[in-house]
Amino acid sequence: MNGSSDEKSANEDIQVLQDQPKKLTIYWKRLKRQPFAVGGGIIFLFFLLMAIIGPLIVPYNYQAQDIANRLKPPSLAHFYGTDQYGRDVFSRIIVGSRGIFLLGGSGTLLAVIIGATLGLLSGYYGGLSDEVLMRLFDVLLSIPPILLALVLLVTIGPSKPGLILVVALLYLPIEARVMRSMVLSLKMKEFVEAAKIRGEKKLYIWFREILPNTLGSMLVEGSMRFSYAIFLVASLGFLGLGVQPPSPDWGLQINEARGWFSIAPWLLIFPAGTISLLIIAANLMTDGLRHVFYPIGGEI
């Protein structure tokens, strides 16, 4: 009996490996039919690249002050002009992208990992623990995100680790509920029941039977939450509860530019436009991923 079970499991693994190239081909065909999603993905990857190598290639030190060239409009020497301290705005925006990806991306990733784990366990086992956990998440979701973030940051103080934890805590309940809803459906499927009958361990069922069927949804959901995290981190920076000066945080730059808008509008326009561009790109990419993994009408 054990030999037959092992052979069947091995055959299933081989079939999965054989199906992977076919799935990737189908996904690629679907993606090519989404030009806006491709464009959004390219812009998103460009920002990600700038977050990685930007500090090494910027034309000026983002902290370097040059009072003689303060409040200069955009030019060939300073693409986005200079601020009230003579600092190059273009260099500050490029370097500031690292903070957005580090804070928003790390917080979102942490929310996905913890939320998916809690949602998997809660949905699989059910019972009283599931009910208590979901009601706790309902309480967190009932509080406006920005208000909850303000309360938490006032309590623990503005810092990079604090911002990451706040982003994770805000989006963790959503990720958990999404995972739980999928697990409730998947655990009743025939292939999961077959694995139980074969005597497979729970870890095998979770990582081999359930999780692979949730990756698409979790990737789409995580991408969407990241676009929200960008706006959240920038909003907290604008309110003075994000990273502190002289950080080139985009939200902080907008805050500092408010008093200079009438004479130097580029100080506000460029960081605000950059935030908008990145959020739009992330949303387009998310919409494309949704069409790739879950096409409308079941198209191939």
C-alpha cells in the first residue's frame, strides 16, 4: 500500500513539473494581450532598479547643500531644479525611491507571509480559534488605516522598523482573510481529500496541495497592497510621522515644499508626480496579473 502511494505521489510530482512550461507559456500569451499591464510592469521595474542602483548613479549627493543655487528651476544642470537649501531634487527623488520600496515593500511582504500563514492555519483547522482570530481582524479592519497608523506611530515613535511593522499590521488582516477564504474552498477539493486518504502529512498537504493553488491570488493581492503601502508611507512622511529629515522621503519632500509652492512649484510637482506614477504603474501591473492568473470568461 505504501509503495503504491509513494509511486502515485511521485507520478503527480512529475506531472506538475511537466505542466509548468505549459502554464508559463499560457501566462505569457495572456500577458502580451495586456499592453497597459506590460507598460506598468516596465515602469515599476524601472523604479525598482533605481531603488537598487540609484544612489550610485545620481549626479549629486542628495544631502549636499548649495545655498548659491537654491530654488533654481529645472535645467540641464538640475533636471528637477533645486530646493530651498540648494539640494538637487532629482537626486533626492531617485534616492528616496529606495525608502519607498524598503518600507512599503518590506511591510507588504511581511503582511503577506504572516497573513497567509494565519489564514492557512485558521481556514484549515477552523473552530473557535478561527472565529476569535477573524473577529479580531474585523476589529482592525473597522478602524480607518491612516488613523490606526497614526495611533501606532505616536505610540512606538517614527522609525523605519516602526513603519514596516505598521504597514504589516494594517494589511495583515486582509491577506489572512483572502488566504482563509481560498483554504476553506480548497480543503474540500478532491485532490486534498485524496492526499488525506493516502495518509499524507499536513505539511505535505499545505505546501504541495493547497499553497500552490493560492499563489496567483496572493501575488495579485500582495501587488495591490503594495500600491496602497506606497501611498500610506508617503502620507505618513507628509504628516511628519515617517522617516525624519534629512531623509529624501517623497512624502517628506512634499511637506517641506508646501511653503514654497508659489515661487518654486517644482518642489511639490515632481515628488507628487513620481508618487502618482509609481502607484498607477503598480495598479496597472496588478490588473495585468489578475488577467493573467484569472482571465475573464476563461479565455486561454
